[in-house]
Amino acid sequence: MMKKFIFVLISCIFIASSHSYVEAKEQTIRVGFPIQKGLTEKTEDGRYTGYTVDYLNEIAKYTGWNIEYVEAEGNLNTQILTLMQWLQEGKIDMLGAIIYNEATTNLYDYSGYSYGTAYTTLCVKDDDYRWIENDYSNWNDIRIGYTSSLEKRFELFDSYAKMNNFTYKKVPYDTELDIYKALDKGEIDAVISVDIGMINGIKAIARFSATPYYFALTKGKTEILNELNKTMANLNSSNPYLLSSL
């Protein structure tokens, strides 16, 4: 009788734990999906691909998450701004490839680990052949669009310019959108961007100042954040070459 009771008890524990696992597998995490070359792309037949997708697939193997990708309309800048707003409002749970910003920690939570590296870039139009990659001696007085939101990137770029002995001219605008319009019109020669945020129609002639990027989450979604951090830590220790292989 005692053996039978123990067997029933163990069976009940197994069923309960199995039920919890099924519930975890059914948890849906809504992830913002801007169309970014190499990071978050969509094939003609509607499949989601890219580095962030591959990494989240590895995360889902451990967490059992059902990843639901959420898109926004507009160009890349508009998509990212929209998704950041949705993230703040809790309409999505997570957004990838975000560079940590101390000023926005009151708006978003960040993953405790990075999952890649971004570079600050100096970019010109695809069809502008006056500027050649790393051809510093011919870059003097290159005109670059500036707005106050780019101050940190310009600090990095200023050090880069001094190190490579060329000069540049800052041309002020109100917004980054105005800067890209000016580039298209030929009012300026170049823009400062991040390689993971480069829009179509421009090319990088310089890359510098590597910076890690993270997942940003809606403020207060502690359970998701804790599970993400625990899984990222496990991945880092169990597969230290995962990022380079991806």
C-alpha cells in the first residue's frame, strides 16, 4: 500500500511539473521587429531572419518562449521610434539591438548582458564616389549633419578625426530626419550613424568606437527580464563562441 502511495505521489509531482513546463512553453513574448539589414530581416515568403532572430531562437530553446515579432510602418528611423514608444507603453515586451543609455533607464529595463557589438559610422550616399573608405588625406572639410541628439557620437568622431589628422565641418539641423533630407539634397556630404541602424542608400566610409548592444524591455517586466538574464548567462558559459558563430 505504501509503495502504491509513493508511486501515485511521484506521478502527481511529474504531472504537475510537466504542466508547468507546458505553461512556460506557451508564454508569448512580443518583440519589436524593425527591418534592419543583417539583424532583423523578412524574406519574401514572410519568414523572419537575421542575427537577432537567430539569437532569440537560442534563447527560446531554454525558456520555451513563443516569440511573436511585431512590425511598424515607415522607414527605419520611424520604425525604431514607433517601436521604442510601443515598448515604453507595454504594447511590446522587448526590442533588440539597443545601445545602453543611462538617460533612458527610467523608461526601459536593459538586459544584463550584451549580445553583439555596434560601430559608429561615417556614411555618405551610395553613389557619391568623392569619398573613399579610410582615405583620410582627402576628407578635409567634409560637411557632416549635426543635431544635439548626436552629441555623443560626435565626441567619438572628433577623437577619430584628430587621430587620423583630417578636419570636418558640422552643419546643424533640428532633427536626424532633416539631416538625411539634407544629405539627399547635397547640402551635406555625410552623416554619422551606427552600423546596425544604417538606412538604404548610404554606405560607410569609416567604422570606429565599438559599443555593445542589448535587449531593452518594458519597465517593470521583471519576470521576463530575470528569465532572459539567466538564459543569457547560461548561453555565455555553455557556448562562449555562440556570438561569433551566429
